[in-house]
Amino acid sequence: MALVAATAADIRDAMVEGESGIMEVCPPSFRPTYEPSKRRLTWPNGAIATTYSAEEPDRLRGPQHDGAWCDELAAWRYPETWDMLMFGLRLGNDPRSVVTTTPRPIKIIKDLVADPSTVVTRGSTYENRANLAPAFLEKIIRKYEGTRLGRQELLAEILDDNPGALWKRSVIDALRVREHPPLYRIVVAVDPMVADVNTATNLEELGSATGLVIAGVTEGQDGHGYILDDRTLTGTPNEWAMAAVTSFLEFKADRIVAENNQGGAMVEFTVATVSRDMGVRTPYKAVHASRGKYIRAEPVAALYEQGRVHHVGSMPDLEDELCNWEPGQPSPNRLDALVWALTELMVENVKRKGSAA
């Protein structure tokens, strides 16, 4: 049997050792032995399950299985991991797989649900209320009930694209790549959380997450953009600045671009302080949102329509924000960070070259 999740940590923390994981639900008399170094669980009767991270599809090229449990399929970075698993699911008389996932409206989920051999079981948050903290349930329902995201996350509905959104999943899927070519420039774009960092006493008071997106562009005025990763996080200014500088080093970026509308000089000061403490120099550019979000987002969405922006692998949370946001609504942080990155790499780059000509 194969156990597959988005990351190795997800397998360990949720599928194997989590509150509803295998080690917890198996009775003591029939609990398997877990060997993380071998990625293996072995039951007293000799049955064996091997764990695989969806980040490494090639690990599934060759091994054979008689069954599989796939967790959060909609969050897998590389959909071809599913293909590799299916090629090896060929042992026994009736090999099967069970998929537990949020029903994001992506191609792999839609195809799976439409397959006549698939049995679909849905469970809503309301049906699970006995296992959830009342305060959590009240807060999450108050915030999301009646929204498109709520229908997906609370009611387990598979929704089509928001007709009012600037981005379409079909376009993102068609342009998706596994690897990127040599890149001329790379930036780390940061959209900081908007709460007052001087008075906040905890992360909830600090408000929404800080958008952090890494993007690059190939050379030339008609170069193509590549979204390399989404590392959005909820944390203190020091934590997101450290994540930005770490990403800058990891991707060998050219600069950090950050919105300064909310934090002003604080954003630049925090990045500079973390850079100094880490002993690195990080070129920094502050950007100011002098125009409305729709005006800033529209030319970036147009780059997708022109076939010039590619996502390297899948980034479900970022893509959900892109395909659910409607002009006129508050724009989420991942979307804002992506817009700043591609504006710097592609939109403003074309303007600069046009002016030079």
C-alpha cells in the first residue's frame, strides 16, 4: 500500500501520527511499527505501507502497490505524482485508492469526480461540529458562511471559476510547467500584514497573512514570467522578513520588492535589520499602491491571457485567491504579492524599455 501526501511532513503529522492518523486509530493489538527512515509502516500480520511525498513524483516510478491513500490531492505541487501512482497501482485482483481532499475545482479533482468508477462521499464542517471547538466553529461560520470559499471549505462543494474573477484556472493549468528555463531576473515580493505592529499583542491581532511570492522572468522585452513559489505566512514582522531574506538567498534573487503603504519605513527597516543579522546584502525596492487594486491587477492578469506567465508546479492557496477574487473586494495578500512581483519584472520593465527607446 502507498500513502501519499503533499509533503513528507504532512504524511508524518497527519496521516501517520495525527489525531486521526493510522497510529491513533489502530487498536494497540494491531498497531503498525513506524520506521520514518525507511518510510514504512509494518502491521503485525505482515502488511506494509510505504510513504511518498507528492513533491517527488519520480519516487513512484517503478514501485507497485495494491492500494493507496492519497491525502489532500488538491494541494499536491506536481499533479503528475498522481499519474505515477496510477501506473504502479496494479497488484492484486482489485487495486483501489482512497482520496481525502478539499474539493478545489482543479482539473485533477474534476476528472476524478467525473470518473464513473469513483465513489464520492462528502462531509461538511457542520457534520463535524461535535469534534470542533465551539469558538472556532462560530468564528469560521461567521466569516465564511455564504461565501464562495465557504461553500468549498464548509460544504465540500466543487465550484466553477468565479465569473467575475480576472484569473481563470483553465488558463493557469494550460500554462503550468514542471521546470523553468534560465531566468534573467528573480524577485521576492512581499505584501505585509496591515495591522498596527506597535499595539498588537498576538498573531490574530496582527491580522491577515503576509503575502510572499517568488517570481522570475526570462530575458527580452517579450520574456515570460515564472511563479516559482508561494511562501505566504502568518507571523511577526521579524518572521516574515526572515522568510523573505531566506527566499532571496535560496532563489538567488536580484531584489526584494515590498509594499510600503501600511508599514512605511518599518518594512524596509525590518528587512535591512534581518539582512544585517544574517550577514547578507539584499537590494530592496519599496513600492507604493497609488492606484486601485483592479488597475494594478488587470495588466498582470492580461499577461496570463497572453500566455506569458507560468506557474512552476501547483500553488493551490495562491491559485484559489487569484480565481476567486473579484474587483471591488479586498484583495488577498498572496494575490497582491504576485501582482507586485510581475509588475516589477514585466509591466514596469516594458515601460522602462519603452521610455529608453
